[in-house]
Amino acid sequence: MKNYIIFTSCLLMLGGMSLGLGSCNKKQDTFAKITVRDTANAIVPDARVILFGTSTTLPTQPVERRDTVYTDASGVALFNYNEVYQEGQAGVAVLDIRARKGNLSGAGIIKVEEEIRNEATVLIQP
């Protein structure tokens, strides 16, 4: 009987340790990658890209988040949402996209999901 109690105790301890080890996962990066192209499908460097939320309540509330990044030489604006996403959260946000360079502008929408590189392309035109 004494051996049975010791054996059972060991199994319970090992099971608890394995559960604790399994729940230790490293939080991955959450990015929104916006590619800007013109009507000729050419990349557009140095375009201003704004991501922002739109209120879904009535009366409308002020927008809580508005981020601006300029596209790099490859026409990509990369937004980092690591500080916004908290582990255990289902999704991050659905954001509107506005892109502009000179007299060209465009719009779109992106669903930002947790711990992946979310991507969207915006076409800008006169």
C-alpha cells in the first residue's frame, strides 16, 4: 500500500510538471504589412499609410488608435502591434487603411490577427 501511495504521488507530480511546461510558449510578433501600388501595379515608395479604427458604437466614440508609417523602397509599410496584442486575446483589430502620395490616394481594410504577419495591398490612384 505504501508503494502504491508513493507511485501515485510521483505520477501526480510528473503530470503537474508536464502541464506547467506545456503552457510556456513564447509570444510571437504581430505585424500589419501594407503594400502600396499604383494603377500600373508598380510599387510606391514614400507613400504615407495610416491605419486607424472606426467606432462601432452609437453615439460614435473618438478613435483610440491611429498609426502612420511611410512605405520603404519596396512599397511596404510595416506596423508592429506587439504592444497591443495580449496573450489570450482573440484577434487584435479590424483597421481602416488610408494611403496617399502626392495626388494619388487609396483605401482598404485589414484584419489584424494575433502573432502573425497580416498583409494587405492598397491601390492608389488619382
